[in-house]
Amino acid sequence: MPMQLQLIPADTRMEASADGASFNISESATRTFLCRLTVSDQIEQESLDVSIWGSADGEVWPKRPLLKLPQQFYRGTTKLVLDLSLRPEVKFIRARWDLNRWGRVAPTPMFVAGMDLAEIPPMSRETPTKRMVLAAG
């Protein structure tokens, strides 16, 4: 069964930069995930930066993220692939969000967003040509 994770629970109200909960991905078969960030509400003159961080033990986190999503200003959905297949040392992942606000109105930023990860299942080793020969024969 492919892993499903909610690095940022749906409709999380964000008013300050923070780290999300960490998740153990040791049991992942492919270590490849489709990341989907959905911004459902925001105010004007602000930005949201979301990144995914990896750790070997869930305690010590490096200084650089594994993946940085494009900066968000508006409502919508952004999708990216997180491929950890060549990073066997990464056993835990978590999200980090950084908010920035500018302008003359309220100084507190506000986004309502969520981010889920769906493990991409392994691809079949059978080639399309082989499948066509078997079907024809």
C-alpha cells in the first residue's frame, strides 16, 4: 500500500513561520512522492515559502532542504515530485513554512494551506513492446 502523508494538515491557518511534524518514511517502497501544496486562503501583500527537510534520526536536521517549492502569493495548487531513492540516509521528513508580509496594512501574515504527499508506486519492469507481443500472441 503506497504511503500517504499530510506534512501540513489541510486548512492549516499559518500566521508565523514554523516546522511541521516529522514522519518516518523508512517503510516506503519507492521513496518517491508526489507533493501537493494547496493554498485555500490568503491576504494580500504576503508570500509563503514551503520546503521539505530530511533527517537520518528525526532529531538533527541539516541546514539545507531536500526540496523547495515555488514561492506562493495566491490561492491554488502546486505539485512537485520528491525523489529520495538516492538518499537512503533520509529516514524522516518534515515541512517548514516561512511567511513574509509587506505593505501598510496588518503586519501579521495569514495563509490557509495544506500539503500532502502520495508515494508514487513502483513502475512495472515489463516493456510496452513485450506487452504488445504477449497480447498479440
